[in-house]
Amino acid sequence: MNKLSPEQMMENLNKFYKLINTHITDRKDQLTDFYKSIEDLLVMAPASTKLDHHNCFPGGYLDHAIRVVEASLVYQKVWDKFGQKKTYTDEELVFSAINHDLGKLGTVDQPVYIQNDSQWHIEKQGALYKYNPKVTHMRISDRSLFYLQEKGIPVTENEYLAIKLHDGLYEEGNKPYFMSYNKDTELKCNLVHILHHADMMASRVES
């Protein structure tokens, strides 16, 4: 398990706010104020519950979010090199990457992942965290989008689809979007694919 020092956590927090300040325009203040309101949770949250999943350690969520943003910007250059028809903005790319897993943070007063109190699950399954029973169950992408609209932070159509579909075919409900056999109904925005691949890479190669 990776372990981040307090200094590394603060470095990640500053890097996170810099990404918002650099790439987000009209929604910059809204997004910054929102994340500052949940800053303790943002800094400390893990990205998953088990050791064999990605970033299962304090600060893992923020570390993963930053890496997905960075990977998305690199993948975009690859798509550009191969002649992609770009139908989204750089801001939409970064906004989607920043917020793709927001649902993992839960609600203002209840985190989704809490410390596991079962020593058996910790020792036998590596489940350091568990799902918080006080939080209404939602798919992570659904809660991410719910959280943003609850805070009045606008989301474009491209961002909505990218956040909703970032798990690709690992989420059964995404299948109709990725496996359309009709030109009229296939995904028209490469942002969805870029975010999905960036998330996969960042999930498999931890810092």
C-alpha cells in the first residue's frame, strides 16, 4: 500500500486547485468554493476500499483525480496526432477528469468510504474501508453528477456523458452507449473515450 506524507497530501491539494484555476473559467470560483467546503474529506479520502484496487490509502482519491487529469491531457495529444475531430473544449476535458469520481466523496456530511471495523475483512480481503450504510446507494458516476447539480455547478452535455460513462464497458448500463450499431446513435464526442482510457491507466499505474 502506498502512503502519502502530510507534505505530499498538501502538495496534491495545491496542485488540484491549480488545475482548476488554470483550466476552468466561469465555474472556477464555484468549483473552488465547493471543494474548499469539503477540503478535509477531499485530502484524506481513499479512491477505493480494497488493497487490490487502486489508491486504497488516505489521500488516494485526490492523487488519482490529479493523475486522471494529467493522463487525459496526454491522451488528448495522442488523439490529436491521429487526426481526431475535436468536438469538445480543453475545459470540458479537465472539468470531466477533475470530477469523474466525485461521487466517491459521498455527501457534505457523510463520506462514501469509511474505515472498516471488521478485522477479518481487513486481514482476509484487504478491505481497509467499507461502504458507508448511512449514504444512499448510487452508482459513483450518478452521485458525481447529482453532487454537481446539487451545488448548482453547470455541466455541459459533453461533460455529462464523459463523467457518466467513464467506466466504459465495466459498467453494464453503459453498454448501449458504447455498442451502438447505428451511426445516428453512436457516441459523437471522443472526450468519453479519452477520459475512460485515462482513468484506466491511472487506476493500474499508481504513483
